[in-house]
Amino acid sequence: MDDSTGTDATDGTGSSTELDGFSVESVYAELLSRAPENKMEPRMAPLHRAMEILGEPNRAFPIIHITGTNGKTSTARMIESILLAHDLRTGRFTSPHLSRVTERISIDGEPVRDETFVRVWDEIKPYLDIVDGELLVAGEPRLTYFECVTILAFAIFADEPIDVGVIEVGLGGITDATNVGDGQVAVVTPISLDHTELLGDTVEDIALEKAGIIKPGAVLVSAIQPRDAAQVLLERAREVGAEFRFEGVEFGVESRTVAVGGQVVSLTGLAGRYGELLIPLHGEHQAENAAVAVAAVEAFLGGGERELETELVRNGLRAVTSPGRLEVVRTAPSIIVDAAHNPAGARAAARGINEAFDFSRLVLVIGALEDKDAAGMLAELHEELGGILEDVCLTQSTSPRSVPAADLLQPALAAGFAEENIMILPGLDDALEWAVMKAEENNDLSGGVLVTGSITVVGETRTLLGK
């Protein structure tokens, strides 16, 4: 998980929405005063205590719970969009956000209204104070940023109310705050090495953490996994009596072709075949995310035994968006942003670019956070895009966890980038200006810019470019 960007919050009219002295801006400031997202506490008792005091909003609606290393948010958005096509009222909880904290809590595909965000926070704040007080008496840290946002999300979803919650974990699974809810469907997207300092330094260790969302009687829907990770998930499902369905065995991508603005895929689901589906997203990984999403909805709506209406699946996937994932935020030259923040994500993004875009040259703008494998990302990008990628600008976001731009020089050189093609510009606005200039050199009309490395860099780029 990356830090969020922390831009000013308004109601769209230029003024903050306020209620009883609170505004989205003031609520966000209170959240930021707590332990940050990368300092999560491995505990569940305070979450269960908060749910108890609030009347168990975590049990007010059925849940599709999503974990994994890469692809969680895109998969969540696809699941949500297909459910919306079935006329179900949805609540989606994802993290981190690109621009505004309200993006994390979506109702029917749109960020929760400022008024609702502020009102429900105002209502639950006294109860969070009780939990904080009990924690302090016990000598434990008070509720963290992510714990509070998670509690707020469950409270908002119960207040609306919704028909189904699509809940993305923040980190891991066993002691992730979202695990206070029991998912009828447990979705696991591809697992790879990330957050090793917290989750373990092997794929097997990480899978053990993520398998914690598989609850008794649930249905496990898993993407294709490394062998060790798949075995862990399988053993956990059998241990708790959960059914299990794996991509590549019970469901998967049958065919795919690149199309204008995305791709057309045919999928084999758990209960039916769904052909000629337009997905307005780039990359093979998004087709695989779509297969997982369809299987998850089949498992939720009919236990995987009932075929969905193809037209509803088609309408849902056609409407899906995933900001910050191989998203074109400007043309002439094209500027693409992708929130990849680990080597596997960088590799998927690079392959998606090779497939979907016809660049004669590509300029890389990259910044990373201190707990990420910047060297691994740079190596993947150089290897996959080596034919068109020479120039790279090392930069940083405003996050306090950003690696200083100059500290990325040695990893860039080790990845194979030539020193004469590397520019170091800590200011993201300066970095973007330099990258555009390089992309347009010699009046090259087919040059482009890729901005990646962390969600904070992508979020701030989108803001700078008016997105």
C-alpha cells in the first residue's frame, strides 16, 4: 500500500462540505494525525470492539473480499461494475486513493458524497474515542489511519444501505482491518513479493497472510498463482471447508484481441462462456483480472452453478474504469500513468504498453517510496521496454516516504540505463516538463511518456494534468 496524495477536499463547488464543525478536509486531517498506513498494527481485537459498539455494521451486508499483490483495485472495480449491471446497490472499499480520501469509499461506483462521509464520521467519532481510550489504558497504540477508514467504510455501507460490499484488503489478510468482515466470496489476485518486511520474504509466507480472508463456508476464487502460493490457498480452503476455484483450472481467458481503447476477450466462467466482451483497459493482466471478476460474481450470485446473462456481463465490463492503470492522461505527446509499485506490476505495465501502443520512443518518469523495490521495477522496465526506452527522469512525490530522486540513480544505472540519458529532477512538475520535451525531440510525433513507480507519483501527476 502506498501513501495517498492528500489534496484539498471540496464538495465540487470550491468549498469544503461542513457538518457540525467537521469537513472532509478536517476529517482527513484527523485521519492523518494517526499512525500511517505503512505502520499497520497486526491486531483485530480493536476492530471487533468498534464493530460491537457500532452495532456490527460489518454484518449488515454480504461481502466479496479481495486480496493479492497486484490487480486488486482493478478487479474490485470490475466486480462492482458487473454487480451494478445486475441492478445491485454496491459499496466498494479500495485503497489507497489517487486524489481524495472519499475515493476509497464508493457507492454505486461513485465516491461517497462529502455530506455522507462527514456525517457518518461525526456519528461514529465518539465511539472511536471509546476504543482509543481503552487501547491507551491497555498500553496499546490508538486506532490507526487505516483502521479508522475501514470502520468508517463499514459504517457508511450499513447506513446507505447496500446490497453487497466489494472490500479490498489494505495489507495481507489475517490481521488486515478489513478482515473484520466475513466474505462469502474470497478473491485472491496474483501473489508476488511485496511488503516483505511485514508479510514475509517468500511467496509462501505472503500467501499464508493473504489466505486469512478465506472463511468457513466461503468460495475461494483465485487467479493463477505460483505453485507454493496456490498450495497454501488450497490447504486453507480445505481447512475451513471453503469451496475453491482456480484460474486455469475451472475458469480463465479463452481468447483476447487488442481493440481501440482496450481489448476484446472471451472468458470461460465457472458456469458459462462469455464471448466478445469489450474491456476498455490495456494489458493481458486486465483480461485475467476480468476472468477473476466474472468468476467472483458467478460465485456470489449463484455459488458458481448458475450462468450469468452475457449481456449483463458485457454491459458491466464495458463500463469499467480503473484510473491510474495504464491510463492516458494527455495526448500529443501521450502521457501514460500506471500505479505499478513493485517489479511484477512494472512488468505487467510494460507488456501492456508494448501491446497496446505504438511508440517510437518512450520517456520514463519514475519515483518510488522507501519500502519498495525500485531497483527491481527499473530492471523490469528496462528489460521489457528496452527497444524504445532510453531516457529516464528520476523524481519524487511529496509523500514523506518518497525516496529522494538522487537515490534512484544507482538502481537506474544497475538496471542498464546509461548515465547520459538520466535526469534527476525532484520536482514532479519539472520532471514532466523535461519528459515531454524529450518525447517531442526532433519533432517525433510518436513519442510518449510513462509515469510510474508509486501511487503518490501517479496521483500527483493526474492532479498536475487536470485529471
